[in-house]
Amino acid sequence: MGGAPKSPGWYHNLVANPEVQVETRDGKWAMWAEPLVGEERHHHFQRIKAAAKRFAEYETRTEREIPVVALRKIA
């Protein structure tokens, strides 16, 4: 959402329905979407900003915390 005041719809969908299927050219996997919080979220968001500078800019445009979601394989 580029720093909009509200989190994007995909985030709310993942929170409401965290079981997802991820598909790449290498296959499909059942996964669980887990919003990260606290130090874990901070750590990963720093890595995201280092890899994609635009996220640092998005952060300056909003007062909300930009969500970070981990996808974990379902055993």
C-alpha cells in the first residue's frame, strides 16, 4: 500500500485465513502465514529494507507498523 494509513487487504485476508498454498515453478506447498511481532518483525523488516529500499520510504509515509508475514511449511 506504499505507506497508506491502513494495512492492505491481503494482510487482513492472511490474518483471517492463515492457511495458504504457495506455488512456484518448483512445486506447491501448504503453508501457514504468521504475522511477525516484536524483535523478530524488526529483524526481518531491516533485512527487507536493505534488499528493497522502497520499504524504508513506505515506512516514512505512515504512522502504522508495516506488517511482515512469515510463511511456514505445514508438516
